Amino acid sequence: MRKFVFVLTRGLEDPTRVTRAFQLAKAAKENNYEVSLFLTDDAVMTVKHNMIDNVVAPTGDEAGAHYQFLLKNKVPIFV
């Protein structure tokens, strides 16, 4: 099986990169890849106390929607 590992180090200060990481992980999962996501450094704060619900890229994409998809599809997220 084909695999993707995403490592995110950016946090709330960089909503574009946060949103894109979750979006790309979602896209990979939708295309039947095995996906894992690692959150380190400032990225840890994105999933603490539902902070991800406040992360919106300038394009209007919401990181929280992608995160919820990953949770529902049992994508491993390591913090």
C-alpha cells in the first residue's frame, strides 16, 4: 500500500500551512493512501482545546473540517 507521512511544526501563527497540511492529509486519505500525521512544536496547540476550529486560511479553507475528516477516517495523528 502507498503511504504518506505528514509532519507539521507550524501552529496558530501560520493558518495557511496548518490548513494545507490537514487538507493534503485528507486528500491523500481520500485517494486510498495510508496516511499518518505528526504534530510537533507549535503544531501541538492546533488540536489542544479545539483550537483548530479557529484556524482558517486566507482562502477561507477551515482546518477544522479537514481535521474532523481525518478523525472520522481513523487517520493516526501523533502529538
